[in-house]
Amino acid sequence: MKNIGFITTNKVFAQSVAETMKKRPELEYNFYLFLNPRQVIIDAEIMKTDIVIIDVVNENSSESENFLYFCGELRQNIPGCQILLFVSQHDKLNCDKVVKAVKDKIADDFVFSDNSLEYLFAKLAAL
């Protein structure tokens, strides 16, 4: 069973993914929503998170460095934790940052927000 944490402020999307995972026990994931940015690192440590999905979709240009901070803190505090970034393919600025983060090994992979849930689950299975 893998423990997956989702860092987001998009409660509707996060709860939809969580409900879908509950209906698919064959996925063998424990899914946790981390909705409070001030507690993310502590929550991820307490839940012994194997994979963290960081939602970059709602990051605006003035806040877009936040996800890089979370990546660095997660790498430092939970060394074995895999990091998957979730970004809109229409957001050029954050797409460039996400690709660079993966290239620089700050994150492990990314998924575009317009992909299907099945694609997201396949990415999670590959990590």
C-alpha cells in the first residue's frame, strides 16, 4: 500500500480524486489531502508519505516558487518520497519551471492537468 499526499488548494478536484481512489481498491493507495500549506511537510512526515503530488495549476507567477520550496523541503525531510508535479499545459511559466525541476531532480515527474485520471494513476504506479 502506497501513501500518497496531494498538496493543493483545489478541494473539489482533490476530493474527486480521493473518492475515485476509494472506489478502486485495486490501486492500493492510501490518499491524503494536504490542504493547509503551513502544515504540508509535517503532515507528509506523519503520514509516512511515499508519493506527494504538488498542484502547480493554481500557482500564479508571484507565488510560483512555492512549489519549489515544498519540493526542497520534502527531499530534505522525507528522502525516499517521490514528487509528482501537477501543472496546466497552458501555463508556460510554470510548465518551464516544472520541466526544469524534473531535469534538475528537484521533482521526479509531472502530469498535465488535462490528462485523464487513468493517466494520473498510471504515473503514480510507475513511481
